[in-house]
Amino acid sequence: MDSSSAGAPSASPASDQSASRLKVGLSEAAVADDGAVLVTSGLGSCLGVALRDPSSGVGGLLHAMLPVADGRPGVPEKFVVDGVDATIDAMAEAGAAPGEVRAKIAGAAEMIEFNAGGDDGSVGDRNVAAAEAILRERGVPVDGADTGGNRGRSLRFDTGTGALHVSYAGGETIVL
């Protein structure tokens, strides 16, 4: 059985021994319960939030642009707070126990210097703060993070194992 958050693609079952692979685009999330590998690229100031319930094997990946909606238009997955809520809810529909979900986060680089007179940090900093707050509120521990800096990232999340592969331009990859 496969599931996805509203408006987001779902993973399809693998036809052979290898796990299926599903691309998650900007302002999207996907949920899989079949061990699929969820991938996203182009994370600059955006934040990737990988979520997994180890007991059920249900996992999800969110690629959010901004911390909170604050009246801005867009799908829930465009925003960290609404996207985390929507992804956890979709995971629960796929069989995850919300109280067992764990998270890993990556991205939120400071790609350009921009200060509009505010002292609330860069978009990346605000995305991380929003993720930490909503995950804490939902009782989801963060098991790993690779955020900040000035380099973009691509993510590959193995929902079967919970490994989050974070790749940088130039070939460097770390595993959370």
C-alpha cells in the first residue's frame, strides 16, 4: 500500500528487488510504506524534512520553501510548519504511529546575503527554527541535521532504513 500527502506524488511498489525511487519537487512531500527511496534536489535556503516511523516502516520527505504561511498563498508543503503537519498526517493514514515518528533535517543554506532590516535571521535559519518548533510540538525527536552553510544540497531518503544521504556539489556526501 502506498500513500501520499494531499497533492503530492506517491511511491509505487518496486517491481524487483530494488526499492522504487520517487522525486519530491519544490513545495511537495511524498510518503511511502514500501521502502521507496525519496529524492529531492535544489535545496538552497529550502529545508528538507525526512520523517520515519521505524516500527511501521512508513517514511516521508518534505521539501519546504518558507517557515510559515502567514497568509501567503500556496500548498501546505510550501511551508515548513504546515508541510510537517500534512506529512505526518499522511504518514498516519499510511499506517505510521505519529508518536513513533522521528526526523532528520537538511538544507537551509544561506545562498545569498539579504537583510531587509530584520534581525530574525535568514530564510534558512527561520526554516530550521520553524522545523524544530513544530517537531517539538508534535513530539518528534530530531535524530540528525545538516543545515546552514552556503552550499546547496540534494537529498536521498531511504524510507526502508531511515538513512538520509545529503549530497553537495562536487561529490561530497554524508549520511544522517
